[in-house]
Amino acid sequence: MKKIFIIAFLIGITFSSCEDFEGWNVDDKNPSEVPAGYLITSSQRDLALRMTSTSVNYNIFKLFAQYWTETQYTDEVNYDLTGRDIGGNFFLYLYRDVLMDINEAKRIINEDQFIDATTKTNQLAVAEIMQVFVWHILVDTYGDIPYSEALQGVDNLLPVYDDDVAIYADLFARLDAALSQLSSGDSFGTADLLYNGDISQWKKFGNSIKLRMAVRTADFDSSRSSQLASQAVAAGVFTSSSDNAAFPFEVSPPNTNPVWTSLVQSGRNDFILANTFVDIITPLNDPRASVFMADNKDPYIGATYGVGSSYTDYTHIGDLWHTPDLEGILMSYDEVQFLLAEAVERNLISGDAEMYYNEGIKASIIYWGGSEGDADTYLAQTSVAYNTAGSSWKEVIGNQKYIALYGRGFEAWSSWRMLDYPNTMTRPAISGEPVPRRYIYGNDDADVNGANYEAASAAMGGDLKSSRVFWDIVGVGN
């Protein structure tokens, strides 16, 4: 420690003695500060990569949702989160690569004296909506997390873990403030790869996030959730698939869809369809089946989840997931329709749950290449129709929402925690563990930030995969 202080002192002397030469080595044509727009582009790309990826180093949500299973290596399908420090890596990437970049973009925008007031306000509001979205993902993944003291760098290397209930309450307030600040005019333009700077789209996205979060909290605080959901719907959520928050991956590395990277570029055969998904979709004559699953087996055969299986003996992942520029969906219109159906059934808003349910299915089928006729035929089946497809609205909505969310592991896993459907999730034979309710914290957290880690762990009922985020109520759903 003494050596560190001595070095720092000497460096300080060096810089102070050279202050008269400040600026001599500055290249005016190559600015040392990255423009805010570049940081927004980078943060959107990193967010899409982290949420879309199937890398076993940080994102195993597709495996949590039991869409896919592993062939040779089965640690992750048996919920081993410590071997690769999955919880620590996902946490790091979202804080460092996304939230910090957005924070830096905000600082640059605030200090920019040449940008007009409207554009500045819009840019800050868009950046805030992006951050709220990321924060809610982190809460939904871990529960209590560093929040009020986070992102302070060397000013605070040991942040407290805030209560997840309190964080959500603050996120709602921040989201409302950001939405109220959006007005017609410019924002980030083409640097915004989600919406090309379109403020009207950001309003819809922000309100759709609010709806999702309101439905999440319905079992915890129905009255407040009703107020929030009603506000979101009145202000305007997604109205078509053209509103989707979808990242445009490209055909050439390094900006390809990370699933293509894992399935094609890597040359590996690590993933195949799990029986838990195949056994749900196959009996329904679903027009999306041929998109979601390859035709290497007729009929489709899902491998037993959690057990090593031969790649050649089971149904492969659909061809579309082997294309490099498949867009990465962060939130979609069909998801919003299912959320509206849930909100009606939970008495959060008024409306026709069956109508929303039908529209969610129809939008999903059309998005994946089907027609309205395909959707009508599908919905006409008693095994799909709203009034006959299950014994409860949670079963009916849960099963079809799960199919519509195929490939979007995080949201499918979160929906399952809310609805307890599909109820076919299995315990893998090797570990015998149930599907985790949360990611555990990183492997090093207890050593690096011990006192705060211990407090958070105690508040969560232990840093366990079976502990629950505040909205995942015991006895409600699962």
C-alpha cells in the first residue's frame, strides 16, 4: 500500500511539473472523448448481445426456460452457476458494458454546450429509459443489487445492495419522469439502432416496459400495479410488430447475432431441442414449429432435458437461428398483447383478455412467417382456444406465451416464475434441482464486498437459486 501511495505521489509531481505543456500532444482531428451517440450505439449492441446470446459463460436463460438442452457438457442445464461464474459475468457485463456506457453518454450530453435544448432533453430521456430497462432486468435476475451507490467507480468500490422493492419503486418514478420529458424533435438519430431516433417509438417502448413491470408486481401490490398498468395503456404501448425493440444484427462479424456465433461460427454442436419444449408445441399443429425446429427428424424428437445426448439423434434448432443477421428482440408486440391479457385477468385494467390473447398468438405467427389464415386455423383448435385450452387463465396464457417467446430465454423464464406455466418443467436427472428462481451473486462478491454481500444475502433469504425476487411470491404461481 505504501508503494502505491509513493507511485501516485510521484505521478502527481510529474504531471504538475509538465502542466505548462498541456495540449501539446492533443490531436484535434482525433478527439479523446467518445461522442455520446457512439456510446448509445455501443450500449445497445452490448445489451442485445448479452440478452440474445446463448453463451454458457453468462446467459443460460434459454436453458432455464428449457427450450434447449446441452449435448456433451451438461453443467449449465443442471444449473451449475459457479463453475463459470455465470452470475458474476452477467452482472459485470450489464454494469460495465451497458449501464456505465449510458452513464458516460449522459455526462457528455449534459456538458455539451452546442446541442439544442430539445435534443438534449430527448437524448437524456432516451438514455434514462434504456437504463431503467437494464436495471429491471438486473432486479428480476438477482433481487437485491447495488443501485443507489452503483456506477460511482473509484469513488465507491463497495456499494450497498439496495432492496429490490425500493429499486422497482424508483424505476417506476424514473420511467415516468423520462416519458414526460420526451417531445417531438431529434434525439440520437442513426446512432440509435433500436428506433433510429424516433421519439414516438421510444414513448411506446417506455410505456410497454412500464406495463411489463406493472404486471410483474401484480401479486405483490395489486392496487399500485393497477394504477401503473392503466397509465401505461392510456399513454400508449406497442400497437404492432413494427414497434418491436429489436436490434439489427449484421451478416458479418463482429456484429452478427451471437446465437449464430455459437451455432455456426464456433463449429460446435452444443445445443439441441429439449423434450420439454418439443412435447408442448408438437401436438398443437403449430405453424411456427417448422421455424423453431429443424426438419432433421420426422417427427420432431426432443432430447431429455439435462442429460447429455447425441447431437445427431435429436431435433436441431431451426435454420433461422443459423443466420447471422437474425434480429435480437428485447421486447415485442406479441409479448405486450399477452401482458395485456394477463393484466385483464389480474384486474389491473379493463378489457377482453381473449382478444388480447388471440392477437398475441396471431402477431407471433405472422412475425415468424405465417399468415392470418394460419393463425385463425391454429386458434380454432380446442387445444388452443382461450376458453378450452386449459383449466385456468394462467395455464392458457402461460403455455402460449411460452411458445411465442421461443428463443427469448430471460423473458420466458420470468413469465414462468409469474404464471407457473408451462407446468412441464423438469428437474434434470444429474443435479435433481428445480428450475432456479434467480441467479446467485458472483463468485467473488463475498470476498470483494463482504459486509454488503452478507446483508443482501440475508435479506434475500440466502444467496440461493431457490430464493425469490420480491414479485415472485411463494404460493402464488409456483
